[in-house]
Amino acid sequence: MARRLVADLSAGERIESQVFLVSSKDLRTTTQGSLYIHAILADRTGQIVARAWSASEAMYQVIPEGGFIEVKGRVESYKGNLQFIIDAIRPVDESSIDLADFLPRTSRDIDEMFQRVREIVGEIKNRHVRALVDEFLNDEARMALFRRAPAARELHHAYVGGLLEHTLNVLELARLVLPRYPKVSADLVLAGVFLHDLGKTAELNCSTNFEYTDEGQLLGHISICVTWIDAATRRVSERTGEPFPERIAWALQHIVLSHHGRAEFGSPKLPAIPEAFAVHYLDNLDAKLEMSKSVIERDHDSGRDWTSYHRGLETRLFKADVLGGATNGD
């Protein structure tokens, strides 16, 4: 029987046998006191909430978080979203799995995107800023992770190559915007964009599942990258034999520290230089547009013009075709 992809599932469908990646699992209690399992099942096309009613601790332990299960059950619509009701579960040997079927991946060419990133940051003129960026670009192990890592666990660009794609998007946006503001340092903005999420290569693991590493849980990608910048400036100084300018190091660290824009969103500092504002808003623009596009694409309830509430966007989205199929030129 052909694989049924998450993106192709529809309400009312019966599944006799299907293998999914278990993104997360939780054993919960109903209002009547009985146990049920809440899980997130995934493949390369997306995720679906799954529930197993009248569950047991033994059944819960059979499910390998970050591993694979074969399930039998049915697809239902609940509050405008699809969910999978599990009737039977069987663990699957990971050696029989082709991981390419289960990890979502960018639709763009990773090699081409990485080359474009190198081209754009190659435009940096200040020799100190460029030397610092080159410290990271020449770290082959770190760049291999940068090319593969997701930009987030689930909110935006949550797929293999997502961090690279997001970073390139923001770099391209910066190149469009910077000519309008000649007094804003293009060098600091481009370097700040390249560095702003680089710590996610250590914060997130993407071997079989997108999960936080211990380092990521304890420190977070912002703190990780600020530490890396400090170490990189020391290496540059040792190699060149001259002190790295403190204000340049502080400015780039500040851009990383403030790029979430608000303390409640995880920024230890608020933007305090024009370049930090630029990176914050361009980063947020790309993240929000990608997030809104994904939310609409994943909403399978054709009977409603509005999606369910999305916590990352803090709203419901209007998903109707406003232009009625007309193109931008019509």
C-alpha cells in the first residue's frame, strides 16, 4: 500500500497501516479520569495531532519519542484542524526507515542558497567585520550544521535547511532596504543577519527529530552566539596580531542579543542602535510571513474562511482568496 503523507490526509479517512515519526508524546487524563495519549505525528510534509483514547502507561511506553511507530486509525476534523485517532500502535525499527521520508526539507537548493549567503556577506567592506564573519564561514563543521539546521522547532522554517533559507531571506531583504538608509552601516546589518540565529546550530538537534539540545535548553541560541562572537574576536586578534575593535564586537553582540525585539520574546536587550532595529524588523518580517503562509497551507477546513488561533501570530488568519485568483498584475 502506498504511503499516505500528512499533507494528503483528509477527514473521514481510514488508515489501516501507516508509519509516522513521533515528534512528541504526552500521557494525559480526561475529565472523567481515564488516561489518553496526545502525540504529534509527522513526516516530511507536515505534522498531525494524534490521540489514543482509553490508553495505558504500557501503551504510552511503547511509543518512542523521536522514533517511529506504525499506526492504525482514522482521521477526524476537530475545531477546524485534522487529528488522527489511534486504534493500534506498533514500534518500527529505525534501520528500516528512510529518514528523507520523515524530516521536512526546504524546497530550495541548499548548495545554491549557501553560495548566495557567501556572496552577500562577501560584500562586507570593513576588514574587522569581514574577518569575524570569515571565522564562522571557514568553520566547516559549523557551516555543515548551518546548512542542515531548522530555523525553529515548529514556529517558522521548521525544516531541514530552514535556518539557511531564513538567513538568506533576511540577507536579501537587507540588501533591498539598506540603500534607503545610507547612514545605517550595511556591514553591521549584513554581519548581524548572518550571525543572529547561528546559535541554533547548537540549540537544536535535527538527526531524527527537531528537539532542543541540553546546551540549547540551558543557554539558548542568543547566549550561545554571543559567546561565539567573543571567542571569534580573540582568534582574529591572535591571527592578525592586533586588538579587535571592542565597539564592533559589542555592536554585533548587541544585534544578536536584541534581535527578538522584546524581553518577553527572549531578547536580553532591546534594540539600541539603528542596525539592531534593522535586523530585528527584517528578521521578524520573514518569520511572520513564512509562519502565516504555513498556517494557511496546513488548515484543512475548507468550510471556514478563518484559521484557528495561532499562538505565534497571536491571531486567527483570514485564508480566503481576496483577489479571487487574480495575479498581482491584473
